Amino acid sequence: MSQGQIVAGVLAPHPPHLIYAENPPQNEPRSQGGWDVLRWGYERLRRDLKDHAIDVIVVHSPHWKTVTGTHVLGCPEFSGLSVDPIFPNLFRYHYELTVDVELAQAIVREGAAEGVVMSLMENPDFRVDYGTIISCHLVRPAFDIPIVAISSARTFYDFGNDAGTHEMLALGRATRRAIEASGKRALLLASNSLSHRHFVKEPEVVEDMSREHIYHHGQYLWDMHVIELMKTGRCKQLLDEMPDFIEQATSECKEGSLQWLLGALEVPDYPAEVYGYGSVIGTGNAVIGWHPARGVSA
Ligand SMILES: [Fe+2]
């Protein structure tokens, strides 16, 4: 068996609005569109990923929140109706997905070897969180590749941003080792947004783009700085500045997905590809890909 590899890692944020806007058959509500630039970014990402043969998608989601350690989906299939608790008017999505249980078990083992508290989630009636579903849909709407889904633990909240980042880098290393030993070609998705200060009042027409804009100039400046670091291969600096970014931009990076991804990619020093950036209810969302085989040192 040849060694497995991470074929690409993607920052793949999960606003339900992006699925709502496209009216796929799985989602009940109907819309008139909206958030086009971000959706075009995902379109371009999907075209780019067609060059890769992918055996499994591994996703870390901010919206599967676990109190005791990190959990990993561990049943062969899940199906159900996913309703966004904040936006039930936009997202009532019928999902069916399969899980690579063997790889999930390996990530649990490797994570534990790194000292991370890990559990396999083996309840077949479990309702998969909408962050996992939305990121996977936006990258691969057919759901024709098995996934491994990883929860976000409370370390950032219980022990601080430095401790959280430290743990996520360890979980990323563990994920990489499990993939390499599996012989599989994996696509990794970090499901979080960047800045995350948002509106508290929804417009009457949700997809009215005259109402959509970044909430605060400081949030925009932080997002552009973080994206510039990724574009220029300065992910080590990004990790160093991450605790400030989390606090000053109320960033969804506080759930750890991006740090996990950077750990799995061995903290890239090569440029990332920016597929798109845009605000959704004022939050900053960037679709960004790392392609290790194309990577060159910045
Ligand atoms: Fe979110």
C-alpha cells in the first residue's frame, strides 16, 4: 500500500445562506440568489479539485461542539433533516452521507497518542451538525465520497486561545499521520469563518444584497491581514497572531478548525490560493485552498 496523502486543504466556511441561495433539491426553502462572489469562489474551487482523485473528505466543524474532548463520527452512514437553529427559515436540509469509519478510528487513536482527549461517536441516530453538512455540500454537493467529521472541543474556552491552538496543531499532526498510514488521498476542510461580528436583525428579504456588508472596518482589516498572511505562505506568523485575531475580530477561529488544518498541513510556508471572500450577515468568509503538491516556499 502506498502512503496516503493530503491532496488539498481548504478553508471552507459554512454560512447556510450560500446553500439557500443556490436552491439545491436537498434544501426546502427557496431563494432568489445572493452572496454571488462567495458562491463563484466555491464554483472555482470545485473546478480546481476535479484535478485531484479524492478517497475521503475530512472536515473539522465549529458547530459540532463537544464538552469533553474531541469526538469523531464513527458509524458507516448518517441521514436526516438538518435545521439551522438560528436560520430555520433558510436551512432545512435533507442529508445522506457515508463515513470512512476506519480512518475515523485511526484519527481517534493518533489523537490520543498526541495527548488529545478523543472519542468515537457511535450513535447511529446522531444528527450531524450543519457546519459539517454545509462545508461538505459546498465543496462536493453530490456527497459521493465518504467523510470523516471532527468536533470542536472547548479547550479555547476553558483554557484560553494559546492552549486551544496548541491542541489543534497536535490534532492536525495526528490527522496527517492517520491519513498517511491509511494509504488514502484526503481532502481536508476547515469549516470556520474569519471575522465573526454579525447583524442581529435580519432583513425582510434575506437575500437583499443592498443590506449585506462587513459589519465593522476593523473586522475587514483583520480579515485582509489574515488572508495576506495565507497568500504569502506566512502561516507560522498567522498562528502567532491567532489569539489576537480571535479576540479582536470575534473570530470563529476560536473553534479551532483552521488551526487543525494548518497543523495537518505542517504549517504551510507556500502560498494559498484565494478563491473568494465576502460577508454573510456581516461576518467575513474566505474560501482558501492549499495544494501541497503545487506548493513552493514563499
Ligand atoms: Fe458558524
